[in-house]
Amino acid sequence: MMKEKKRKKNWLKSWIDGDVLLSPFWNRQMGLVLLVSALIIVYVSNRYAFQQEQVQIQKLREKLDDVKYEALARSSELMEKSRESNIQQYIKEQGSALQMSTLPPVVVKR
């Protein structure tokens, strides 16, 4: 019983002191540990970069939607202003002597 407690204390003490890393097992496996550590770092950084790109894509999509809606509003506004009735009203408000033609348009053939 006393030996087990002493063994556990020695085992814990060797982990805390870092003596476990000097054992032959860890010396043989150090390359594998370093490789796994490097792969974990690459995986985490790749995941972070992917998330950043997704955030950027979402922002650009929102901006594209805003621009589309603004273009639609401008187009609607332009169509409203360019209607024949609105142009006639604008001409009257300006006091111009222009009048609508009573003759239909003529097609000129060559």
C-alpha cells in the first residue's frame, strides 16, 4: 500500500518535473508528436481563414443586395420621370412653348 502511494507520487513528480519527456518512449515518439502538433496548428489556422472568408463573402452579398435595390429604385424613379404625361406636365410647369405633335411619326426609307 505504501509502495503504491510512493509510486503515484513519483509518477506525478516525474510528470511535473518533466522527467517523463526524457524517457526512451518519448524520445522515440518525439517526431510523431511534433508532426501531430504541426498538423493541429495548420488545421486550426485553415479553419480560421475559412471562417474569415465566409464572413467577407456574407458582407459582400449584403452589399450587393443593397446596390441591387438602390439600382432598382433609381430605375423606377427614372421610368416615372420619363413617362410622357410627366414630361408634358414638366414642360407646362416650365412655361415652355413646346407642344405635342399631332402628326404620327414618319419612317424614312433609304
